[in-house]
Amino acid sequence: MKSLPIIISGIIIMIFGILFQFQGHGIVGPESSFMYDNPGWIENGIYIGMAGVIIILIGYFVEKKRLM
């Protein structure tokens, strides 16, 4: 599985996006953080999470094409 590093990178990026979104909502993180309860980071977290999903899908399709 040569695309495994791509998929793992996508998973990590997606997890960071979810974490940033939760920090923007004020659910996770220290209250002293600039991202805590900041609506801008809700949107940024969504975009980062979507980028992670796209990277996961790229890794999946690269592996699928390689196996054909």
C-alpha cells in the first residue's frame, strides 16, 4: 500500500480540522487561546477538515487505480 502515507496524512489533517472547529465553538482548548470561542475558526476548521477528506479520497483512488 504505497498510498498509506497519503491516507494517514489526510486523517491527521481531518482530525486537526475537527479540533479547530471545536475550539472555535469554545468546546475544547484553553480559554486563553486565540482560537477559543472564535467564529472564524469554526469556518477554518470546516475547510481544513474537508481538505483532509479530499486527501484521504485521493489516497484511496490512487491505491484503487494501482491495484487495477
